[in-house]
Amino acid sequence: MRNARPVIGVLALQGGVAEHLTALERAGALARPVRRPEELAEVHGIVLPGGESTTMSRLLDAFELTEPLRARLAAGLPAYGSCAGMVLLAREVQDDRAVRPLGALDVVVRRNAFGRQVDSFETDLDVREVGRVRGVFIRAPWVESAGPAVEVLATAGHPEVPDASAPAAPAGRIVAVRQARVLATAFHPELVGGDERVHRHFVQTVRAR
């Protein structure tokens, strides 16, 4: 598959599906929305987009995708999760029993860690093996702790606190990780038009299977 265009699915239940489909196509993949188990069975990799992680977790159950997806991830399916996708891929989610994480990453994640919608921000990040990228953080999580098999790719703090109620995030919060063929970012690279480097990195990961 190293020279072919891999088929990469985007979980299309809720969230920023269209942006990921476009970025994957530009990055050299054949991108497909995934809503049913039979569609999941046909992909070489899967993207879990940003959105609302509690809603996405419920919809995974409703569409009978939770266990098929969990099984494919356990079998080594390459995956990339942005924002809510990072939450879903985690081993544990703090303070939210409504999310049933998939356990593909040995990390503990805190939802909405950088604050509310009004606390959204952008900042430049140095992402290992990708380069300097613009990170768009919208109700973003961060990684509270990571297991020994998890590689930290980027850290960040909130560059400014818009209001007194927003949490002050110190520099050094983990916002991008990788474990084997599973990648996750707390930010949204799909919202930065014309920069598909994170998606190209994931496409290369899928090709290297």
C-alpha cells in the first residue's frame, strides 16, 4: 500500500466531517464517510473528527459502531482523532461517565480543559515530525497523563485568558500524541485551510502498515 491511495474513513455521525474529508483527499487518500459497520470494514484507517464527544459516544452505540470500531482499533487499525476524537480514543476520560472511550491510546484526557466556547483560541505549535503548525483550539481537551508507550508530539498553554472565569492553562499541557499507529490532537488542523501536513502525516502512517 506504500504507493497506493489508502481508503481512509471519517466517522460521520457528528462534528467536522466535511473538513476532514477534504483535507484527506488533498493529502493523497481516498476519503469516505463512515456511518455503518460495513463501511468501517472497508477502510484502511479512520479519522474521528471534532464535535461533541458525549453525543458522538451515544451515536456510536446507536449506529452499532462502538464494538466494531473498538475491535478494529485493537487489531491495529490506524486512527487519528482531533479534539473530541482525542477524547474518544483515550483510555480514560476525567469527569464524564457519559463518554465510553475506545481505549486505543493509553492516555487520560480532560474534556473542555482549555475552557468554554468563548475561550477558543489559535496559537502556533511545534509538532514533532510535522513542523510548525497553526493550532485551532475550540473547547479543547488536553492530556492529563500518558503511558510509557505514548509519544508526546506537542505541548501548549492558553496564550491569553479572555475572561476571569476561564482556566489559565500553563505551558506544557500535552495537546498531540501518538501511540503506534494511533494519532490524536487536541486542536483542529482540518480548520486551517491549505495546510494538510497533519493529515499527510496520518496518510503516510496508514500507507506504512
